[in-house]
Amino acid sequence: MTIEPMRPNEFEEMEAWRYEPPYHFYDDDGEVKNPERYFAARDDDGSLLGFYYFEEKADALDYGLGLRPDLTGRGLGLEFFRAGLEFGRKRYRPPLIRLYVAAFNERAIKVYERAGFHETGRHMRSFQRWGEVEFVEMEEQS
């Protein structure tokens, strides 16, 4: 797998991704904010496997990711998560890595915990389509 900056056509490809409920919460709405923060994960043939998102903050690196829908639920999450984590560490050298995940996404939370992250807080976010959604903040255990 290679990790490189996203190409414009890959954002278009991600727009077509559709996840099974309740993960359809993560379906792309077509609005790309800050494309320079996205990196593509590609297989040896160049096919898009997923993406990573990194945002540098004063105290931490915010980390996000998404695996192509047909690859989810197949036991690939931990390896995919760790690959992006290592990429982010090398590229940004942050003092701390933090992520946010919808509280209903227990599948992802388990992966993040297995990778050494723990919950540090919760908050609500409001979405026009979904209403109020609870999010879990997680950081690497030190």
C-alpha cells in the first residue's frame, strides 16, 4: 500500500461510496473541505483503498480515516489504521495524535482501542441530515 496526496478524481470516486446502515452516516456529501489535508491509500495496482485526513493543531495532530465500503467489516481496520498512524507520525512529528469518532461506531472504537487509543471526552455535533450525534474524542495512551 502507498499513501500519497489525494488526486481530484479520487474525491469524485469517494463521493460514490455508500456504506451500509448505520455507517451510511459516513457517506460523502460531495463537499471537500481542505483537500490538502487528505491522503489516498492505494493498493499495488493504484486502486483507492481509502483515505487519511490530518489536521495540525497547536497541541495535537487530528487524525481521520475512511476505508472503502466494500473493504469494511473484513478485519482490515487495524492494519489500515496503523498504516495511517505511522504515516502521520513520520510526516508531522506531533506531540499527540487525537481522533473523533461517532459514538455509535463501536466497530471503529474497538480498532482504535486495540491500537492504543483511549477515550478522553465526548461531545455532541449537530448535522442537518442526522440531527444531534454524539462523538467520542480519543488520544493515544502515553
